[in-house]
Amino acid sequence: MSKVADGRLARGEARRALLLDAAVHIVGEQGAGALTHRSVAARATVSLASVTYHYPSIDDLRRATFEHAGSRIGLEFRALISHSEAQPDALPELCGDFTAHLVADRRTDAIAVFEMIIATGHDPELGPVKGLLDQRLARLLEPYLGSTGAALTVTASMQGLVLTALTPDPARDPQWLRDAVTDLIRRYRTTPALGDS
């Protein structure tokens, strides 16, 4: 491939990342209904034509936004899981810390993911993207939890806990989410029966 083509590919990737970062912020701050080609163009300070070139339909833009927000969170979570492989018993605490980090430091990304999960109820085209995100998280948890069913249950439960923590409640202790996720994962871990070796 020529250097010119490589340069165009790199610019195209950079432009898509810029657009999707803008889209995630729009959804995280204003809700999924605020996501339009025009709102992304305004937020990213690019032309409308640039947005429609990369994402011709609103469905394309929504799917890509959902994937982008989920991937940003997923990459961080995957890195965390890989750190836990040396100490598998630390996984519950690491997951508790990570979910607390999502709510405190990655709030916009987390809200964008949940906005798009809710939008899946009205837009079946988003269903496969949500399913893929759930499966990725479950696959990361499965070796520790021992079964696909337990991993999917914990994945859904973690999502519910994070969603609850994203709603403002001054009476809720900030440590609550970390403790709840840690306890959840510990409870679902498959352990050998007494007497098994």
C-alpha cells in the first residue's frame, strides 16, 4: 500500500474517532434522542457532509456510537481482567473498583452505553451490538465464574448496579457500588464441593 493511501486511511480513522467521540458525548449528556448527524457535526466542528460520508444513515451512526462507547469501556475492562490473571482471587475487588471508576470517572461513556441499551428496546437494529457487548463481558468473567450462565447473570447484574449508581442519590455511600459488585462476583464464583480435590 502506498504512503498516500496509508495517510488517507489514518486520516479517515482519526476522523471517525473524532465523530464517534463527539457522538458519545452527545448521547451521554443529552440522551440517545439528541444524536443526529447535525449534532455530531456541530460538536466535532466538522461539516455535515463529513458525518454523512462516514455514517450515511442515522442507524449507522447509532450503531457505531454504541460500539464505540462500549469498546472504550471494554478495552479498559479487558486490561483489568488481564492484570487479574496472575491473581484470580483479586478479580471481585478489581471489578468493584472498575465499576466505581466508571461511575466516577467515565460517567459520560457509561451513560452513553445505557442510553443506547434503552434505545435497543425501540430499535431492534441495535440488539446485536448490545448482545455483543454482553457476550464480551461475560467471556471475560466466565473463567473466574465457571459457567456461561453465571457470567451472563453477573454481567446483567453488574449493569443494573452501575445503572443504579449512575442515578444521583446523596444518601448512597460512594463505596456501595464497589462493595455490591465485589460481593456479587464472589457469590457467583463456582467453588469445588467440600471433599473435592
